[in-house]
Amino acid sequence: MKKEDFDLDLPFYAVSEAEDKGVEYAEARLQTTKDMACIMRNGQQKPAIISVSSGLGIRVIVNGGLAFSTSNVLEKSQIRELVDTTVRRAKAASKLLKNKIKFSRERKNKKKWKAVEKEELEEKNFEDVIKVLKEFDSIIQENKDYIPMRLLEMEISTDRKIVVTSQGTFVDGYVPRLYVTGFLTGMKNGKTAQKSIEYGGSGGWELIEVLKIREDIQHQTSVMKNIIENAQKTIPGTYDVITGPEVTGIMAHESIGHPFEADRILGREAAQAGESYLKPSDIGMRIGSEETNLSDDPTIPSSYGFYLFDDEGIPARKRKLVVNGIVNELLHNRATAQAFKTKSNASARATKFNREPIIRMANTFVEPGDYSFDELVKDVKQGIFINSFMEWNIDDIRRNQRYVGHEAYLIQNGEIKHPLISPVVEVTTERLWSNLDARGNNLEYWAAICGKGDPMQGAPVWAGGPSLRLRNMKVKTR
């Protein structure tokens, strides 16, 4: 991966052309995304996948109509035509809208920023990546009698965005990211187990050590061996459930993060990813116990969802979604902020130049509490510790959900016993968070690619939190 020149003049030129046509608002985003992905299947390396995506995206508002257009031809003559097309589309859209689109009033920002990168990813090549993947594969092979099939992939990418608006904002951001994913299939003596693994962060090659990928792969292979050798059937019943950070994270992401996206609440996602159990008037509504505290924070250093300014040029900050069980704040871009009579909290992101900025999570998590893990377990007479998951699903308003445990153990009289086979928690969002009575003091995050939009945008995120104790949960088995 090698660096390329970036023409800083083009987004300014696009905005100027749009202003000359009398638009209410103009925004231009010049974005270059470079990716290199390497794959190994059962120890055999596959051809590398290298891609470069570079272009300009333009949004304008005319008479309350919003339009978005893009081009990968970065020449001024093409940009002029693109602006003309976008303005015509906005005018046409305005004639169809009863509720005109307006953006919230925000301060203009002028800033250059980038993620901290100690060992530059752009200096790495195919051989560097394959060497590390072979190391990961050799760790899995230590338990080859139990894990005959494995798939590993590493992707290194860089993303540079320059956002210019007609209101005076100029933001130049750069984020390098490293992402490792895999799929392990365990099998022996008629017993099987499967696990997907994901690691990711923003920064340089040092992330391989920072994220402790080797150590976790070692743990995952040992767990799979233990499940195949020793796991017993889960007996359906009512249990106190302790979740590990991975399970805490998926619950936070799916049952709080997505339904707190303001565009989803207003119905924009209804035809694609669904709607939300929340209504615009639900700020201040109780959704869980006093222990329910969830946030989304793009500014966490080295996080996979890291950014300091969103793609509308708004400075990022921590968003406190739920405070002491009360709905406190939604995820907003400038359009939804105006509709809700509030300010944007910098939730607009686009994954490529040819994708519109839409409301996205960044790093969604449950805030940690004061309990040690031993203290959480000690007070459980009959329970299940679900440390990780392999399967989940949730309905299209994010109320009814199901989580299937992977690494899970029976708890009896405050002690962790043998591993269990696929305990299943099926619960509503309100009951899930209302049954939360204690939070651990451990805080961990897990990487994921969050899907949303049409065309689809897979955005890098973290999801996480501490271990949680949930009382009186119905548990089934698969």
C-alpha cells in the first residue's frame, strides 16, 4: 500500500460552484479508501485483494430538498456537471416533500486530525500480512485434532476524508485500520462447535500486539476443545445469567444502539433494516434498572469506530444513550437534530465516497460498575455464565431478541462448574435491561462490521462493556 497525492482544491471548488447556483447548503467530501485483504483457508493462502476507492460526494439542499451525487472522475469539468445534476435533483425532490429538510445550526469547524499510528500500515505488504496469519494459524493448529477447519483473514486499510461545507467548515481526517476475522469449526467424536472471531482497531501495525490477538486466538482454541470434550446439555429453566463483555456488547449494540438511531425512529430505515421500539417522544422514558447505563463514544483511542469529526464536520463526543435506566440521548445527524429541535452529536458517517453520510454507531458499550467478577458470581445460587456467543437475532423494531451462548458454564452456589452446550436467552429489550442488577468493573470491547443503509454500508465499530448480572432470566436450549 502506497501513499497518493490528494487534490485539496476540488471540494472547495464543488462548494463554490453550488453556492453560485443559490443553494441553501452545500457539502463536498473528498474521500480515498485503500484496502488490502489477505485470506488463509486451512493453512493455504489465497490471492490478496487490493482495492482503491477515490472520489467526491456532494450534497446540496434547495428549497428544502436534499440531493446527493458522486463521481470518481476528479476533474473540474466533471465536478461542474456533478454540481448541476445534484442541484436539479434537489429542486425536483423539494416539489415532492411535505416536510422540508433542514440542518441544525452548528458552529463551523476547521481542523486536521488523524488517528495515532506508530508503525504505518501503508508501509506493509502482502508478505507481512501472510506471515502474521501463518502465526495465527499455527496457534490454532496446536489443537488440530479438535479444529480441522479454519478460515482467517486480515485487512489493513486507510481512509482519508476532506469535508468542506458552505457554512465555513473544513475538516481533514485520516484513519488507518487493522481488522482480523476468522471462523473456526471444531469437530471430534460426533460433537461439533463453531466460533467466529473478530479483532479490529484504528492505528498502525502495533495493533496486533495492542489488541492481544494471539492471546485471544489461543484462548478461543482452548475453549473449543473444552466444549467438545466436556460440555453438557443445558437444562431449560429460570437462571441468573452473567454475561461476558462480548455478550454484553452485542446486546448493547443490537437492543440499544440501533433503536437509538434517530433516522430509524423517524422511519428512514423501515424498508431496509426495520424501525425502532422508541418514539420521538420517548426521551426520559425508563427502559431498564438503575444499573442500566450505556454510551457510544467515537473518541476512544485505538478503537475500531474511532473518529474526531463526523462526515458533516461536527466534532465527536461521547453520547450518553441511557443513564440510570432512562432514555437520555439519541444518535443524531444534522437533519434529525433539526427535526428533534436539538444539536447534532456527530453521528453521520459514510464508508466510501459514493455513500451518503447516515447515522451510525461508533463504539457502543455498557458503562462499567464496581463489582469484581468473583463478586458477581458469589451471589448466584443457580445461574449460567455466558462469556461469548455464536448466534443472535432480533426483530425489526429491536424489541424481541435471542442470544445463543458459545463459551458458557453452569453456576451453582457461587461457583462456576462445567461448560454448557448452547444456552439460549430469549427476552424483550425492556425485560433484559430491567433485570440487570450489577455491573462488573472490567471493560472490554470487540470489533464488528455494522451493516446499515441501501446501498449497504459496513461501518467499523466496537461493542462491549463489563460483565453483567441479570436476574431471573428464562433460558432455553437449542
